[in-house]
Amino acid sequence: MRILITGNMGYVGPVVAKRLRETHRDAEIYGFDTAYFGDLLTGVYFPDRFLDRQIFGDLREIRRKELEGIDAVVHLASLSNDPMGNKYEAQTMDINVRAGERFAALAREEGVRSFVFASSCSVYGTAEDAAPKNESSATNPLTAYARSKVEMEKILASLSAPGFLTTSLRFATACGASPRLRLDLVLNDFVANAVASKKIRILSDGTPWRPLINVEDMARAIDWAIRRDAGAGGTNLVVNAGRDDWNFQIADLAHAVARVLGDVEVEINKHSEPDKRSYRVDFSLFAKLAGSFAPQCTLEKTIDDLRSVLGNFDYGGTDFRNSRYMRLRALDYHKERGNLTPDLFWV
């Protein structure tokens, strides 16, 4: 079996590569990445050692030859959050949608059997009622990033066929330790704040809902999706990936971090306008389909693992929100130094 992971040098990719190496020992695992974030290592280990081959390139320029002999694709490559999508909206649609469509079509033409796409629960946007969102709920994407996920899901639905199974995993908000850490994720931000200053400052009023998933459980879900056949969800499957008991209100999540780490103050901006991005999600279909591949990580261990990793490298301390461990700041860093063109190609 030969597996290609796009975007393998981001936050999720290293954990996916490690998982697939452990569970598919005879597989050839390739990575494809433009390496915007390749040097942002936590110092735990060099994660790309789990690959048989690393290919450097931009998804917009990927060649047919990179897909020759590939059995399964794990498609992570994208501009990966709302702040980047807001600042680089045209580039987000170009990379996440237009390049993604061309890439998926090439994968089908080259005989790829399974195409696994990292989508997002952010497609639900804001909930107009209290009911958790399931796969039949209307999408309401509020940002370019979320819109790009909806568009890519539609593209994969149109391309799917008995010999080309497509799986769109609508992931809850990622969290947890990774060899290439991101700190612009809600739980990771809270732990970084707590470790650096013994205080968690919530920028909203604390009431919005967010579903979470540990990055290790994301890798577990991707492993399942690679293995699945049409009997588990059909030739095109769109499924919420997470767990029902990991829907949290932001304030409750902050207090959970404070309890685990101890001696941490939680500060809530009660006068803030409520964050429009608020939704709970129903993950019962995923639990039914994935079985033993369903999420297993505990919140306590997730928080503790983050604390341990943050002790291994200089992440910026109390100024971490201006560090390159924030994805938008990392792109801006390269732009400011003339390393990237306005369209985010390497110079």
C-alpha cells in the first residue's frame, strides 16, 4: 500500500504520519508539503522520519507523477484557519478549492482508491437553535476557510465512484500536542496562557460552544477512513468526526484547564460581544461507523501533554500570540522578509 499525505508538515500531519507508520508497517508513506511551517518544531522529535519520502511542492503545482502508484490520499494541505482566510481570501480559495479540485481529479484518474479529506465542523458557522448539528443540518459557513471546506466537500461528492471512495471528515476543533505545534487553537491557547502567566484571558463572553478533538484522535479517524469500504458510509461519506462529550462552552473549557494545571486564574470579558461562531455537534454517526477508531483521548491527558510539550521549547511565553506558532503570523513572517510572493508562492 502506498499513502500520500498532503500538508504533512503542518500541525496534524506529523501525528498522522506517526500513526500510519505504526498501523501500516508495510506501507510506503509519502509526504507532500510546501513547508510554510516546516521549521516550527517543538523539539520532541523530527517527525518526518516516519515517511519513506518527502516531496516539497505547492499544491497548485502538484504533478501527475506524484500520484503514480498511490492507493490512498490523506488531504490535509490548505490555508488552515479563519485569520489566514480573512487576510488571504483569494489565496485560500485558490489553494483550498481550485487546487484541491484539480488534485482530487488527478487522484481519481491515477487510480487512487481512497481519498480522505480533512474538512471541518466550522461549516456549521453559528447555530440558530440549541440542537447539536448532524450531517443533515444546513451548513452556514461564516468565513473563507469554512466556505472552502463546503466547496471541497461538494467537489468530492461529484468525483466519488465505486473505485474512488471519498471521505470528508468534518473535524471538531483540533487540540493537543504535536511535533509542529499550533497555538491559535482554543484549548492550546488556554494552556499556553496558563503555563506562561498563570492566567487564562477569554476574549469573548465565554458562552460560545465548540466541539474539540485531540490531534491523536484525528489521526485515528484518518486511519479508519483509509481502511473503510463502501459498506461503511457509501462511495462518498461526509461525517462529523469527534465525540459528543467533547462539546464545550468556552468558559467551561477554560476552567477545566485551570483545574488540571492548578493555580490558574480565569478572566472572562463579560462585556464582549458574543462570538458568532457557536455550535454543538452530533458525532453519533461517526461513533457508529468508526467503532474502535472513535476518539479515546481524555481532556486531562490532552491538557497535561500540552503542558509537557510547552516546557520543551521557547514558544514566546506571554507574547506567544505574536509568535510564529500562530499560523497567520508565520505567513506574515515570510511575507515581511520577501520569502513569499503576494500569491504565497515561494520566491
